[in-house]
Amino acid sequence: MKDQKDQKDQKDQKDQKSRKDRKGDEPGATATPKGPRPEEIRFFGTTWLNRDGNYPTRRAAVSAGSLAAVVASCLVLRLAYEGLQIAAVGDFVMLMVVIMFTICGALAFTHTWGSFTKRPDPARQSSLRGLLTIGFLGSLTAYFLRSLKEAPGESLHRAEHEKATEEYTRRTAKRTGNPAKRRRT
């Protein structure tokens, strides 16, 4: 009997806590804003919208991190190149490896750079997955260069959010007057 009472008390406490955790239930709490919500960007969340919440610090950290990743990638590629030299695979294979990484890196750079301004096609994205993996240095370089200007993908998300907000306000705009009383010309 006492165990049942304790379980009921614990359940009541959990219910009260969950009600307190919900926004808008507490007095003075702000309700969820109406309209479209901004999409989150990796490492930035939704701070890109108003550029608040340590946005400049996050951008500096993302720039430094992506530059460090570019440098580390260059060191890995150098070690791989030296490994091929030690293996004495021949000049033709060495030339093919260098050309492969150069072309894949350039394609990965342009693909990544373009994805910051428009949404990539999912079918094309999946067909280029291997090529983009080989050209990882180009993708990292594009990410670094874009992070110097803005949060990578911010302009795309901002344009989409502004369009969604405009459509929302147009849909929810109140009509003025009674349309049945309009005069016909």
C-alpha cells in the first residue's frame, strides 16, 4: 500500500516537472514564436539568423578548425606520396595519383562551394560520393574559405528563411473589410 502511494507521488512529481519544462506554461515565459523556424547550421545552430550567441567566436573557431584540417590533410597526402616513392611504384603511377587527387580536389571544391548557395541534387550527390571522398582536400579548402566570409551555407539558409517568412506573412495577413460589401465595377 505504501509502495503504491510512493509510486503515485513520484508520478505526480514527474508530471509537475514536465508541465514546468514546457514553454508558455509558466507565468512570464515566452511562447514559441509564430512563423517559420530557421534551419540549423552545423557548429552554429540558429545563431546565424541574428548573428548573436557568440557568432563571431564560432566563425573564428570554425575557420581555425577547418584550416587545421586542411593542413593535417596535406600532411597525410604528403606521407602517402612518400610511401609511394619508397615503394618505387614508378613514374606513371605517381603521375596518375597526383592527377587523380588534383582533379578530384578541384571537383570537390567546386561542388562544395556551389552547395553553399544552392541545394545540391541528392541523386548527383550520391553518384559523386566517391569522387568527393577522394577530393576531401578541396572540400575542406572550400569550407575554410567560406567560413572567412560567413557561416558556410548561411546565405542559402537566409534566403530560404526570408522567402518562408514572406510567404507566412502573406498567408496570415488579415483582410480588411467585408468582401461581400465590395462594389463591382
